[in-house]
Amino acid sequence: MTDETQCFVTGKPILPSEMEGARFTHEFDAWISKEGQAILKNDPEAGDDPELGIIIKEWSTEEQDWYEEWEKSQ
């Protein structure tokens, strides 16, 4: 992480103070700011963009895996 980290979705810089809320996508080896995450979550057309659709799928899989592990521990 450097001071010049950019959000993959918005293209805007992510300041060091904003990195705690940022999320990483392994598929594109890139960071996504809170603003970028909100776009992915709230824009119904985001999934129409092939790259953004891949990120949504990646995170859905990660969260499903996490949920299944959590459920087993209950």
C-alpha cells in the first residue's frame, strides 16, 4: 500500500486514512474504496461490466465460504 493506491472502480486515490475500509480483489490485484464498494453493491448495472461482474462473483464466493465455515462452528 502506498499513498498512491487507486480504487479499481472509481479510479480515485485511496488515502492512507481510508485504507481500513478498502477491500482487495485478488482477481485484479487491486484495491476498492468504500465508495467503489457502494457502487458495486448499489448499482444494478455494475454486474453488466465484465470486470466488475468478476469482482462481485469473487467476493460472493469468499463470503459464502466464510458463512459456511461460520455456520459449521455454531
